[in-house]
Amino acid sequence: MTYSLPEAMAHEVDRRCAGSERGKSRLVAEALAFYFAAQDKRALALLYSEATQDPQFQADNDAVQKDFAELDHEAGGALR
């Protein structure tokens, strides 16, 4: 694959990869992985934010909390 980068960024990639055994492709792959993970995290946060406004989600969440309250209490007691 070939990508076009702004000149300043291309020089920065060259500078940071100078003498590295990992190379430019590895740097770009890692940068994209971090970028994608950040996007996914923001999207998930938005989804959860929207869910908290949904009465059915709130009811389901309350039911789960109630169902597992006793188990949570037992687990907490066993860890002490």
C-alpha cells in the first residue's frame, strides 16, 4: 500500500524510524491500531451514554443488579 502524508509528518516518520529494526510499516500499523481502538472506545462510550437514557435498558440493568446482589455479597464475603 502507498499513502501520502504531509511533508512534516513524513519527515517525523523518517526521524522516528531511523535506526529502528521495526521499520515504517510497523510504526504505521501500530499508530492505526491505536487510532482504531480510540475510535471504538469513543463509539462504545456513546452507545452506553445513549443506553443510560433508555428506560428498558435501565430496567434490565436494575434486574441484573438485583439478581446478582446475593452472589456479589457472597463473593465479597469470601474474599475478606
